[in-house]
Amino acid sequence: MALIETAELRLNVERMGHRDGRPATGTVVLVHGLLTDSLASYYFTVAPRFAAAGLDVVMYDLRGHGRSGRPASGYTLDHHIDDLEALLARLEITGPVHLVGNSFGGTIAFGYAARRPDRAASVTLIESEPATATWAPKLGGILHRVMHELAYNEADALAWITAHRSHNTARLAKGAARLARETTLARDIPASRVLTEDEIRSVGCPVLGLYGGDSDLAELAPWLRSLLPDCRTVVLPGHEHSVLVEAPGTVGDHVLALVGAADAEGVAGVAAR
């Protein structure tokens, strides 16, 4: 792992490539979700497989998460997109990248693709959605519950989590409670600037949506396909929000298929010109 200094803060980064040192066939950037998540959710699931497939794999802890810096304020969606843009610049990654985002990480990835369409080779949304006018209050409600059920009643909440889940889950929840309590994250994210429908439609790279069949986000699949010019969605029966951890093999299959197809299309487009 490496700590990368940007103009704003320190980001903890893990980069993984093919073990034999061959040049990468492309770059995939993995963006994790909020509160209890970190780059570890990729490190122990799909990242090694992507590296073995010949990809340059970049994972990082979001601001406030894992080993990255934890500023007291500055947690809007645009702050997170700025971090991603600064990270790629510091790593001197200049070509289009394949963006994979889990939960809130997918919202960041899509926002980056809308801001920099020239830098997005593909976007995969795992149990995620673009930032819309309905997304903001929905996420705000989730964060409000975290603040009142976990951050302000931490002892009781952690005791319940330990008894009904695991000590590791309780440890992650304790870190999430501290983040929610000591920073403006819970206020900043719902106040983020959201995308217009035209901005969403402007994302022309291939987009893949992966959803658990028992998740309420699965309802987004037809809407995404209706808006985006190149979008495919997959619903995985029997899963809820933790698709990445519960079905990493299936997730990896679909992402690698998307990356391979997008790269082949890009090569064909260059040849045609």
C-alpha cells in the first residue's frame, strides 16, 4: 500500500498488477462504499482476479475511510469526485479507465464519467445509482438513521451488532459511528449537487448495472437502460445489497466481460479512424 498526497488530503492506495510484470492491457479503478467499507472489500474479492487477467488495478480508501485522511468537513459527492481525479493525476494515469463502484462508490464513479467522459472507458455500478434528485434524500435518510441509531447510541448498537453479527462487524460499525459523529459527512452527502437527466444521458461509455434480486435498487434497472445509450443490467437472484462480497465470482465475470468488450470496441474504433 502507498499513501498518496493530493492538494486536499492523503489517500491510501493499493495498486495490483500481473505477477509476471507484463504490461497491463488496461486500468480498472475500484471505488468502495460508505461508512463500514474500504478498499479491502475489493482486495479480498475481485481485485486479484482482475490483476491476473492483465489489468492494472487501482484501489483506494475514500476520504475519512480506512487509512486515508479524515478531514472534519468536505464530504460532498463533488469532493469525492475531485479526490478520484486528483488521484489519477498523481498516479500519472492519463488514458481512459474502467470504473467499478460499489454502492456510494458507484455514484462517485458515474459522477466522474459524467464530468470527464473522455477519461471513462466503462462504468460498472454494483448496487448503485447516479446522483439524482431522488438519490439525495434517500441517502440522507440512511445517514440520518446511522447518526441516531449508531453514532448517538453507540454502546447499545455495538452490543446488538456483536451479539447478532460478529466482532469484526462491530469493529467496522464503531469506525462508522466515529466518522458520522466527528465529521460533516452525514450533512454533506445529501446536500451534494446532483446530476440532471441530460448529464446522465451524456455518459456514452458502456455501463453495467449489477443488482441483487432482493434489493430495492433492482428497480432501477429499466430506468438506467432507458436513459443510457449503452447500458446492460444484471439482476442476481437471492442477493441483497452485499452482492460484491456474496457473489464475487459472478461480479468478476460480468465486469471482465464488459471490460473486454469495451476495449475491443475502442480498438475497432481507432482502426476505423
